[in-house]
Amino acid sequence: MRNPIGWASLTLFSLGFFAFIYAPLFVIIGYSFNSNPVNMMVWDHFTLDWYRGLFGLAREQLSGSVMPASGYVESTGHMLAALRNSLMVASITTVISTVIGTATAIALSRFRFRLKGFYSGFLMLPMMMPDIVLGIGLLIFFVTIGMQLSMLTIIIGHCTFLSSYVFIIVQARMAGLDPALEEASADLGASEWLTLRKVLLPQLAPGILGGALLAFVISMDDLVITYFVAGTDNTTLPVYIFGMIRRGVKPEINAIATLIILASVVIAAAGLWLRARKTD
């Protein structure tokens, strides 16, 4: 039987834990609708102008004069360019990291070779290494080989650690698979490529999808490594937001953060929905 006091304590602890985690997000979302352009912590009235202003679609009354809401944003065009850069980097990085991580997980699970344990542990090093150390190391490497900082260096930098995330997730999925299914496919005359395509990959699909979504979200949100390896004309959205915060927290930053939170929730929900369909 359940102890009422222990159950109540566990419930209170759980509620407090979730409040501690998610309260700052709800504060950001709430103040993104505050019309006060000077002090966002002082509530004035509800408005959507900060969202419309991100795309130059609203006008706001400020100090007795009408000013485009996009005037509060340092450059709407630069912000949209940073968003496009983030989406491009995240999409390309997700594809490359998913292929590398999945192939590596399959190889380490199904083949035997020397230093297999060392190689498996070495793949986890980018995950355990502090971002600032990895960012500085990548910057020194690119400068040493004479490679100009650009979109390509950002993609390479993201792939160096996101492949490890995909590898861990797919490897965990591989551990739960029955090798007898692959042996049965080989006994029936299927080639290794046919077995991979018809037997192994369908079983790994939930893990591959989870790793790909995680890689996409992390790549979209990465700041530290991108800050070191990005060129002057290849600013991503997190770097752009960081630059805005350094000059003061402005109301449109809350709106941008809210849109990022919404996008992350949509991506996570889509991943859960697709995983449920795969399972069914």
C-alpha cells in the first residue's frame, strides 16, 4: 500500500521540479506579449507587435511618434538571414551526422576488429568535452590548415559532436535487436545490402529518427562552437540573438525565444508522432 505522506512528498517534489525547469520558459513567453518597449519586466498591455515587428509588419507608438516596429529590431533582414543560415546548417548537419552515426553504430555492433572498445569510447569524447574547448580546438585546426571560416566550417564543427549523439541513440537501439533476424535473412539468400535495407534499417528507424531530430535541435540551438568557427557573413540565429543580448535585453528577444521554443515543441511532437506510426 502507498504511504500517503511519501506519496504527497513525491508529488510536491515533482511539481516543484517541473516548475523550476519550465517557469523561466513561461516567463519568457508571457513577457513576449508585453507592449512596454523600455522595461519588459513592467507589464503595460497585451500586444502582438513584437512578433509582427520581427518581420516588419507592425507599427508601434513610441514617445508620441509612430515608428515601425521593425525599427526596434536592429535589422530584420539580418535576423532572417541568420535564421536561414541556422536552418541550412542544421539540415545539412543532421543528414551527415545521421549517416555517420548510424553507420558507425552498425559497424561497432556487428563487426569485430582491433581497438573496438577504444574507438567506441573515443566517439563519446566530443560529448564529454566542454563546448568552449572543442570550439577553440576547431578554430585552431581551421586556422592551422588555412581554411577560411565559413558555412562549411560551421557544418564540420557541428558534425564533430552531433555524430556522437546519433551514434549513442542508434547504438542503444542496436543493443535491443535480435541478430537472428539478420542471420535468417542471410540464410534465405538475401545479400548484405538487402538485409540492411529490408531488415536492419526498418528496425533501427525509431532510433535513427530520434537521433536525427536531436541533432537538428542541438544544431539549431548551438552557440558556443558556432561562435568560434563561424565567418563574419555566416551568422546563425543563436549568435545573432547573443549579439542582441550583449547590447541589452529587448522585447523582441522574448518573441524570438518564444518562436524557437514553439519550433522545438513542434519538432518533438512530430518525432513522437512518427515514432508511434513506426511502432504501429
